Amino acid sequence: GQNIDQPTEMTATEGAIVQINCTYQTSGFNGLFWYQQHAGEAPTFLSYNVLDGLEEKGRFSSFLSRSKGYSYLLLKELQMKDSASYLCAVLTPSGGYNKLIFGAGTRLAVHP
Amino acid sequence: GAGVSQSPSNKVTEKGKDVELRCDPISGHTALYWYRQSLGQGLEFLIYFQGNSAPDKSGLPSDRFSAERTGGSVSTLTIQRTQQEDSAVYLCASSPTGGPVNTEAFFGQGTRLTVV
């Protein structure tokens, strides 16, 4: 079976740092994505990890530990516009290719 | 086109009617996904097409749901005898490949389906 778990909601203060965790148990693993989704909009790509370690991209960083089935998204210097849902997604094998399976998402509210 | 295009953007239908939702992927993308997103929820996988391979239909919730992809490009998701619980946003995404490389998926704006 496929299981991807994230906290449902988080709140944080403008200017602060927040870490959003994701744990997964999937039948195969070929990479992990983080997407951002603002209310009423389509998800947009944030990051991709396939090897263990930290990938940094500006204010956003993503970490992966394959042995632990664990990833986190780190958002620094939070801005009000970062209020959105953050979706963890895992690439799993499907018929010789890969398919993308999503967690339920974490709604982040940034307040002044 | 420049991005993934879905139509219609909104659809209101009566319970029991059939609906068709359309997705035009990014040109050249071999992989195409359909997801369903209920209000405030995550993305529920429905079906996945990869090139000319048989689609992965493991996420379709019932036999009222079906999808086709003609000529490896445009896809249509059909819901027969719609029920109120089918009300959701249906998102389509495409990616360049489904192979073991970075296969970032690009999403359309979705079709908001309301069954009354």
C-alpha cells in the first residue's frame, strides 16, 4: 500500500522558520517532491529529492532520509505570501515507469 | 500550448447525469495524471497514462469513472451517473517522462465539478 503522512495544519509568524515533515511508506521509491498550492490554484513545484541530504533553494530547503522514509520542507524568513498548502509527493514504480502519489497536504498559516 | 489546459473550468451538473472533463497536456509530455481534490483535502490519485502503455487505473473510485487518452495527447475523464460525492476539483498534470529521473509534474487549473 501507499501511505504518505503530513501534519494537517501549522501556523507560524512572519519572519520565522517553519519545518513541515513528511513520512512515507510506499511500494518502491524513486524520488520525493514538494509542491505549494495556494487556495483555489493549481499546485506548483518547489523541490525534488532522490538522494539523502539537504537541497537548498533560496528560502526553501528540502531534506530526505530514504532509510527513515522521511522528508521535511524548511521555509525560512517566512512571508505572508507563504500561507498555502504544502504537498509532499512520492514517485513510485508503475508498470516500468513512475507515478506521483500525494499526501493530504499541510495548510500553513503565516500571521504577522 | 504553453501549459496544461483543462476544460471546462467549472461544471455544474444534475445528479445522475454523465460528465466529460478534458485535459490538454504540454506538448511532448508522455506522462499524464488525473487527480481529484475535495475541499480542503489533498490530491487523490485517479489514473496515470504513460506513452502507449496500458494506463494505471488503480485510483479510480468506481466503475462510473473512466478515462481515455487519444493519440498520446488529449485526455478525457468521464464520470457516469454522477453522485453528489463526486463534487470536487479534478486536476490534470503532465510530465516529460515517467522514468527514474526528475519528472516534475505540471498542473492545469482544474475543473471544479459540482453535482446538485
